[in-house]
Amino acid sequence: QVQLVESGGGLVEPGGSMRLSCQASGSIYSIHVMGWYRQAPQKQRELVAVISTAGNINYGGSVQGRFTISRADAKYTVNLQMNSLQPEDTAVYYCTVIQKGNNFWGQGTQVTVSS
């Protein structure tokens, strides 16, 4: 099993920035993909950004150009730098990893963008 602990999140004003981090622990061998999804109230969970071991990155369309994902494999950590935040970015952000075809999820961290 893989355990994921997210940090960061909270309240930020529109146009502001925030950084999320996720630390993986447990059976962390062969983790292929690390990344973030988010879920706003009454909406489906959607892709924010994922990054593979090879460094391939996919961003969700609504965050392209504003968010940056990075990972530190030595620390089994994935980070998400979020800039130019807007109220529509308000959601619970979930860290995820894919290991041998299995998805593991963190408990989520709330990000609220509001003045």
C-alpha cells in the first residue's frame, strides 16, 4: 500500500498563488505517475496535472499556463505550484499515484479562492 500525505491548501485571494505538496510513503517502489486531481462541489473529479517518471507532463485544460507540477523522486514528493488562482479553482485537491496499474489517493486538501 502507498500512503499519501498532502500539505498546503487554504484560502487565497483571486490572482494569488499557492503551493501544494504530496509525500508518498509505504510500498513506494515502481511508482510510475504522480499528480493531482481536483473536485469542486457538485462536479466530477478532474485532472489538474500528472507527471511520469520519465518527466512527461499532462495538464488539465483549465490550468495550463498557470499551474506547474514537479516531482522529487528521491523524496517521493510531487509539488503543484498554482499561480493566478481564480474562484473557479476552488476545490478539494487530491494527490494521486499510479503503481503497477493501481491508483492510490490522498485524503485531499481544500483550496478556496475568494476575496
